[in-house]
Amino acid sequence: MLVGAVIPAVFNTFGGQESGGFFLTKAFEGYNRLVVVALLVLAAAMGYRQWHGEPAAKVSRSEWILLSAMGGIAGVIILVLHPQAAALQTEAFGLKDEQAKKAAFEAFFRFHKPIRSLYVVNMVLGIWLLLIKTKRVWQQEGIPA
């Protein structure tokens, strides 16, 4: 939905590829900050459950592994890949020659494809974490999972 509806709407609303592209870069920087806050809240809540909760509320190894994987992926995106993608985007927007600009955009989109994939992987890991927690609650309540 994001690629098919939201992104084209942003480009059409903001009057072109350059202003829309910069807006989306800033939007994803805000999203990345939200991801960091969410991971910190999850880690704090899980840490509290682990060390101060009832035995039934203890955090499983799989929950810690999933949260660690999500944090690692987010770290790679935020600290390594996103800054490089933003630099490629800025470079492409700064070029005047159409052939050079086209080549720079192709390089940007090739570089950006794995980033999009990592966002999807992180979302899937988050859903998996939610399913693990839901299954655990159902088991504690006596509901067959």
C-alpha cells in the first residue's frame, strides 16, 4: 500500500520528485526514531518482566532473540544504510545532466531495495514476536493455541 498509494501521492502533492523525495527521507528519519523508542520500550518492559515479574511472566529465549534481531536490523538501517541512501539521493537531486541524474537515481533505487526488504523483515519479526506473546498468554489462560 505504501509504495502503490502513499509514495506517488506524496510526489504529486509536493510538486515533483525532488521535494517529495526529501519529504519522504525526513518521514523515514522520523519513523526510524519511532522504531528506536519502540525497541527501547519493549526491551525495558521485557527486562522488567524478566527480573521482577512472576515466574509465569518470564521472558522466553525466543522473545529475546527476536527483539535482538529486530534491534540489529534497525541499527543497520538507521546507522549504516539510511545515511548512505540519503547521500545518494542528495547527489542525484544535485545533478543537472539528465544521463548522470538517471544513472544516479538507478544507483539510489538499487541501493534502496535491500533497505525496503529489511523494513519488511523487521515487520515480520515483530509480528512473530506478537504471536509468541499471544500464544503464551493463551496458554496461561488455558485457551488452546
